[in-house]
Amino acid sequence: MARVSNTVRIREALENAIVNGRFAPGARLDPAKLAEEFECSRTPIRDALQQLEASGLVRVHSKQGTFVSEWNVEELAERFEAMAEIEAICARLAARRITCEELAELEARHEVCRQLAEEERIDDYYAENSAFHACIYHATHNGFIAKEAMRLHAMLQPYRRIQLRVRNRVKRSFEEHEAVVTAIRNGDDAAAAKAMRDHVLVQGDRFHDMLAALRSDAPHGPV
């Protein structure tokens, strides 16, 4: 039982480190160094990395090691397209099913995002942005869809974080949130779905801007 709990603790810590940007896409995760950091044997490290691989956050390359997942242009575009469609479903269902208490929480999160966007506190906005989206997933009242949305959200978080570094992106992100909240508040499921799809889908100039930000990070893992 101790081994299981230790594995969970390490997996959650590594997941947070990836999401928070400590380990960028393409970064190599050294089991020996991680074992030293967590003061444990390599067994729970290996188990935690296997769980992260199953979730899509890391990739194991034969004879090279384990790396934070880094996708090529086509793979990244496919994942953002899938994320946009799933989040659009979440927004549509939330517009129909959200309770008064859930709407109050969503609006409260939105107001925090407003202040952070105005102050250009990108890291804090990023964290609150994730909580904002989680409110919408919960308001679907569909556990399966919410779980899938959370899985994809976690998988793409390092890239969504990088995207916020693009000039004026935080301000535009908040404005897009405003359209989503208004539609959900009004119970307009079609408008909510469209606003969320437009918010999440990264294409055209936005996609090229994100790729430029990724290149500036210069990750060292295999492509």
C-alpha cells in the first residue's frame, strides 16, 4: 500500500511540474535524478512514468528515455481540434444544465480572470483559466464527458500555457471567456458551443504564433 501511495504522490508531483512548465515539451525525465529528488527507489518513479505515459503527458522512446510529450505540427493541430469539439459539447450542455450555484462559481472565476488579465499576471491567469474550464466541465452533469475533457485538457496544458505568452493573448482569451459566460448565462446552447469552439481551436495565425513561442523555448527532446 505504501508503494501505491508513493507512486500516486510522485505521479501527481510530476504532472504538476509538467503543467506548470518546469518540464517543457520535449524535456527528458531522468529516472535516476527523479529518484534522488523524491528520495525513493526507481520502482515508484518507473510506475509513475508509466501512468503519465498512459495519460499522454509523456512518451517513452526506445533506447533514449522518457520525454515530456512533444507533437509535430499535424499531431498538435489534431489534438486542439479534438479539444475544441469536446469543450464545445461541454459548453452546450452547461448552457442547458448549469445550476444557479454553479453559474455563480463560474462567474466568480471569470471575475478573477478579469483582474488577472488586466494586471497581465500570465501564470496566475493560466491557473485560474484551468479552474474556469473545470467549472464548465462539471456543469455538464455528464461524468464521462467531463472526465474526457479533463484528460485532454491536462494533455494540452503545457501548450495552452505557452500560447498565453503570445502578445495580447491573455486579453483576447478573457474576451472569449466573456462570450462563453454570456451564452451560458442566457441558456443559449448553440452560442455557448460556438464561443467555446472558437476559444479553444488554435488555427491560422494563432497556430503559427504558438509554434513561434514553442520554438523560442527550444526544447531538447526528440521531435
